[in-house]
Amino acid sequence: MSTEQVIIVRDSAETPRLSVLTPFHKHDPSALLVAFANAPAGVEFVLLDDGSGSAALLANVVAAASTMGAPARIIVSGPNLGRAMGRNRLIAEARGEYVLFLDADMMPDDPTFLAIWLGVITTQAPQVAFGGLSLTRAERTPETALHYALFGHSDCSRAQVRARRGAQAAASANLLIERAFLLEHPFDDGFTGWGFEDVDWALNAARFTEVLHVDNPATHVGLDDVSTLLRKSTEAGANFARLARKHPKQVRRFAAHRAASALRFTPARRAQQRVYRWLARDPLGAAPMRVRCAALKLLRASYYAEHLS
């Protein structure tokens, strides 16, 4: 019995210039699709329902995709493929000369967002380009304040600043790639769970081509609450260690790796983790935000340390 189906919402015989690829797992990407109701010609949308198992969610996505004039298909996977394998499935389904990975919890900052990307393709023909991330349209709430501060400090930079960091500054949340290049260099599906599969891909890609940085950002509107941040921190250790094994020279320069290396042999690590968690949560509402951010980073590094060899 097949564990997958493909829903063709709107088809087209023409080969698109750009395929917008959006995986989602229990997060509704309908708002993103509505934002692209008037997508320019030459764009198709391919989405992956990665094991959400919700008929209501799928119906919402189909309805939102139906409001667009562009071709749209939804792959529905029974099992959860994960972030790397799911993106590879989207690559196989895409028909465009280029693909744009755009996460389900993103929202374009500019109403001409897709037209800008089509212009980059026409004028610069990059093999890989990263448009940047922002908080322009994000809502800061007491629950998401920590993620808002952390994300704004570490992930939101203009192209000129990001270019100095090269591939390390790229993320798959708003990433344009020539499809032929992707077919030769897929994501490593040995990365399972949360984190670093896109960093690994970008570092691999940089061995063969330049990562172009442009200013065409999208807002991360799906900021996590503190509990989710803490859970992801505990899950990311194995993937960080895999990244470090594959790219030792580059990863040794990461601040997170330096911190993890320093924490590898510290005593009472579990007690330290409890302190970091408490500070990150700030149950008394007294810790400065910079202290909360530092505590979360140290918590992550402590879990990375457990997996480094």
C-alpha cells in the first residue's frame, strides 16, 4: 500500500522557471499561500505534508492553494520523512529550472518577493542564492520574546554582512538553488530530527559554487515559545556532531563548537543544564534578555558537547 499521494490542485503543461518548495509538519502554510495569490507567471508551488496526519489541515492547505492562479501540487506523506529527506522529495517533484525553499512559517517582506527572485535568476543566474531572514512582520509576545531576541541577533542581517560569512550564513528557509545543481548535491538524509541539515548542505555547496547573498528577506512569523526552544536544543546534539565530523575545519570556527568543546569535560553538566534551563525560562521575570539568550546558547552547547567525539 502506498504511503504517499500527490494532490494536483492546478496543473500546467508549461515548464515553470521557478518552483517554490514548502514542507510542513502540523504547521498550516495557508497564510503563505494566500500571500502568493497573485504570483507572477512562470512560478509553481509544490508542498509536502510531511506526516501531519490531519485531514482538516490538509483541507485548509488545498483550499488556500486553490485561491492561487499558479500551478500547485501537494505531496501527502503518511510517515514523517524529516527535514532532509522531505526536501529531497520536494526536489524530485519540482519541475522548475530553479527551486526556492521557503518554510511554511515564513512570510515575504516585499509584495514583489517572487518577482525579485525571478529577476535575480534572469540577471545573475546563480547556482545558489540566499535572500535573508527578518522579523519585520513577526509578533513579539511574552512566549516568543526569547526566540525573537535570539533570532534577531543571530539570523537577521543584510546581504553585505552575510556575504562575509559565506555559506555559514545561509539557511533553507529562503534559499534559491538551481535545480540541476540540487540534483547533483541533495540534502544528506543522515540528518534526522531537528537542525543543521541546511548548514551541512550550504557548506557542501560552497565547495563547488559561490553562495550569493541578496536582500530579499522573508519574516520568520512562526517564532517558538520557550518550551519548544528547549526541546529543540535537546534534539540537536547528534546533528551538530555529524556536522562537525563532516566539516571539521569550518565547524571548529563556530562559536557553538568552541563553547561545546569547553563544556565537554566540565563536572556536574546536568546541574549546569538545569541552571541554564531555569535562566532561559526566567520564571521570575527578572533576568535581562541578554542573560536568557546566553543561557539558551550554553544549554545548546552542553548538549552538543555530549555528542562530540
